[in-house]
Amino acid sequence: MVNIGHIPNAVSAFQFLNPPHVLILEARFYEDINDMMINGATDALTKVGATFEKITVPGALEIPTALQYAAQRQNGRAFDAYVVLGCVIRGETTHYEIVSIESARGIMDVSLKHNLAVGNGILTVENVDQALDRADKSRQNKGGGAAIAALSMLALKQACGGV
């Protein structure tokens, strides 16, 4: 049984026969916040010897479509796991709810359809201070947490006989 908790040193528990190849999909809408999350994610992936590629999309609503494209990739090395990163900050309209709910639903739909190991690191917050607290590697490190979640799901998938 694979049991990886959300702990700072969780990456040391992963053992893969081959280094995983991971795609990081980032919605680049809030650049400073995303830079922090990318830093946390790449640090966690590097610690397990994973290789990774990064694709940038305009916003969180575009992530499910990009994930679908990547899952159907025909050229280049296939991805073993996926880390999705972004930030949605509540504003004055209902757009926040639409983006938050639909991006999460789309990511889940694609991951189930294609049997993907995905770590979802899209922040849904009330304000910039909350986003910074969650993105900062020295605080909540949600980028690193999303990478750990993706690796954990990959380990579980492999333990269950998945490709």
C-alpha cells in the first residue's frame, strides 16, 4: 500500500524504477504568485530526480484543455504525472466561482478520462495576502504540495498496476 502524507519530507519516501517525467501546467495570470509556486513544485520534483517540462496558459480556465492536449501527446516523451498551478482571487463578480469550479471540474474530468496522476495546485483565495501565504515555499508551499500530490498519485497508480 502506498501511503504518502502531506509532510515536508514526503518526497524522500518516493521510490520509482525510472525517474518520472512530469508536466507542469501553469496559469500565468498572477506572475509573482506563480513564480513562488513553480519554485516549490520544481524543488519537490528535483528532489526525487524527476524530469519536467512546463507549459504556460493564460488562465485557470485554459488548464483543463491544455491537460487534455498533453494527455493525447503523440510526439516526445509521454508524461508520467501532471502538476497544475494557478491562482484565482475573488473579485467583485461571480467570475471567481465560475473559474474556480469549472477549472477544477475540467481537471478532474480529464484526469479520470485519461487515467492521469494529477496534483492540483490551483489556489482559490479571497485576497493576495492569502495567495502569497499559500504560494511561498517557506510557508504553505502549495506548489510543492501539488508536486507531492502528483508523485503520490503516480506511486499509487504504479502500485495498482497502472502504466
